[in-house]
Amino acid sequence: MTDHYMKGSVAPGEVYSLEELEAMPTLSQGQADDLKIDSGTVRIWLSRCGIEDGEPCDNKVTIEEYVDGRWVEVGWYEAL
């Protein structure tokens, strides 16, 4: 695994394959990401952008946690 595959706090239960994520309904769309999971305390976003758009990898998945009344990005990984 390289530095560019996963960064931050990503729990094993938060890691999904690209195929799994693409099969999930999009709950909401952000400027560049699709919200795939919202448990109320954890959100998982799949980026619609890639390396050519300035992302560190293609198929970037961002993990957010609800902390002290706000959403905080805690990690990301490349969905394979």
C-alpha cells in the first residue's frame, strides 16, 4: 500500500469497493462528490473527479464523522 491509497482515520467497515459504491444510490450530490452512505454519524462520499481534476487519486472516497455538531473529514481512500 502506498501513501496515496489511504490517509487518515478509515475504519475497515468504511472501506467499499468501487463496484459496491457505484451500485449504491446517490443520496445527495455535492459540488464534486456523491453521498453514498449517511448513518447520521458517518458519511461516505465518492468523488466524481479524478487525478486530472486535481484529486490525489481516481475514485477517491472521503469519510466524514459528525463531531461536536459539525461534519469533519477524517480520512480518504482510493476505491478499487
